[in-house]
Amino acid sequence: GLVVRARVRMMLGDYHGAIGDAEAAAELGAGAPALELQAWSSHYLREFAEAARLADEGVTRAEHDGDADARVGCLTVGGWVRQSMGDLAGAEERLVAAHASSSGAWRPVSAAWLGGLRVHQGQVEEGLALLEPAMAGSGVAPWGSPTAHALLFGAQAYAHLGQPMQALAAVDAIESEQARTGVVRWAGRAENTRGWILRNLGETELADESNLAALEHATAIDMHEPMSHAHLDLAAGAIMRHDFDAAAQSIGAARALGDRHALSWRHHMRADLYAAQIALAGGHCEDALVIAEGVVSTGIAMGVQRHTAMGSLLVAEARHGLGLPVDLDRVGEMLETLDRLAALEAWWLTAEAASSFGVESWSGLAERRAARLVRSAGRYAETLRRAVAARLTRTRKSSTSG
């Protein structure tokens, strides 16, 4: 009874109450399931080190007790906590083990968390395949929101692969799942993701509205992760408008939230990418080079392919601006990866590289990528077509004047 009440309290956001019930249950012999719930509640309180410790203790206890399901659950929360902290190697070790030993209703749940890791690592197609059963509602877990979690990562995966309408459908499903469960902590997440997708479909005003709404809702519950996400999306919009002062202010607001929230490592890397773009736009190529090289170094060390590719393109741009040699074959390799890592942004990233380095074949690639995205844009196709035409025209003029 205490374990069940701890689950309910956790889902309602009463994390201290959940921990208290789980500790009382543990004293009565509840074993690994109680440690599992303590780990989740500690994670939600952003006590990541304690959550990781409890999860690992739960794995050991479950193995001693022969409780296979609790072992999967503890491995899963232990993996997710480490992913949230930026320890992707530790996350992979645990999430692979959880999925390998899961069965029944646990199978799609463990697959969802492993799939989310694969999306972050840049193994997007594999990640999407792992996420799809939970996105369809398969699997039940005694904690968290596995369906919403899978839908969030699924939306990212679809977008990275250049399937924006499927991504937006997943975002709509997140909001339906949030309404069904009543979990308050999901406020702002769907709106942020929708804003990111719409902005890359040319709907910049709708995107800003969505991200501003996300910021308002996340601020109301003091959830730093979606707050940071919203600030960075608004920075991306400002950069598109060449309003670099506003972009810098939004980046500063995101950085001010610190790193005591889940996935802060991704937000720091993204903030650095935007800061490097702003430095390049202002002609501060040395600053841009230092910042972008830091992103690439971190991305390689962590095994994060998307940020590594985007950072590498900025490194090349900065080196070119400083008159330093650039390995165009390496730039071409990074551009080739974009269809599976950043298909929403691939066309304009390719166009900018073509303009900077005068590689005509990249101009053609940018046009083909833009046309493919327009064909996938559904009711936003005409808006995107106009945005593409305007940006490619500016890019060609910049190339000619350069």
C-alpha cells in the first residue's frame, strides 16, 4: 500500500511525500521497487547524484531478490538520470542492459528510454524504431510518463529526419497525453517542440507565440528545463531575424537558469552554437572559433553527433573568416550527415556553406534539400516555399558580394 501511494504522490508532484512512503515501505521489506521510486522522486527533485546512487542500489537489491522487473525499472531510471546529467556512456550501459532483459509490458517502456538516448546520440532511425511501440501506447510503467516521453523524443526524431508533419502529430499527441494524465510537470514541452518545428517551416510568428506560451507555462511551475528550451528557441528566432541583441539576451536568460535541470548539457551546447553564430555575424571570428571548437570537442567526447556536425560547420566558417586553411572534404562529410541529424535545418546550413566556400555542388544540394522539405511540409508548404526562396536569394547575393 505504501508503494502504491508513493507512486500516486510522485505522479502528483509530491516528491518528498513519495520518498517518505517509499522509505517506510523499504523498512517493511518492499525491496528494489521502493528504491526505484525513491530514485525517480530524487531525480524529479533534481538531486541527480542521489537518484543515480539509489537506482544502482536498487539494481543490486533486485538481482539479490531475483526481481527481474524491478531490475529493469532500476536500470532504466539509472540510465535516464545519467542521460539527464550528460553521462551518455553510463546511460547507454544501463539502458541497453534494461532493454536486453525486459519482457512483457516492460519491453516497450525500456525501448522508449533507450530510443530517446539513441536520438540524442544521433542514431535517429534506430531511436525512432525503438520509440514507436510506446508512442502507440504500448507498455505500462509504475512511474514517469513513458508514452509522453516516447512522443517527445519521437517528435524530435521525425523532425531530425525531415518528417515535420509526423513530428507535429506527435506533439499534438503529447498534449493529449498530458491532458489525460494530468501530470503538471509536462507544461511547456509540447509547445516548445511545436515552436521549433514551425520556425523551421517558415512560420516564425506562430513559432514565437508557441515558445512564449511555453515559457509562461513553464515559469508558472518553475520548471527550468522547458524554460531554458523556450529561451533558446526564441534566440533561434531572433538570429533568423538578424536581431542579435535580442538573441544574446535570450541566450543569457537560458544560461542564468544554471545546470540543476535535466539535460542542461544540451542547452549549454545549443547556447554555445548560437553564441558562435552571433560572433560570426558580428565579424568576431576568433571568438566564434573558440566557442565552436568547444562544442565540437564536447560533442565528440559525449558521442553527440548533431551538435558535433553543427559545431564543425561553424568551426570551418570561423577558420575561413580568419584566413586559415579549411578541409573542404571534412566540411562535405559534415554536410552529408545532416539528412539524418538535422533535416529541418539541412537546406540552409548547406546553402550557407556553399556561399562561404563557393562550392557550386553544395548550392544544388541545398536546393534539393529545400525542395524535399517543402514536399513534406503539408499545409505549411507554401509558407516554407516563400521562406526558402527569400533565404536562398539572400545567400546567393551574399556569395556574389563576397
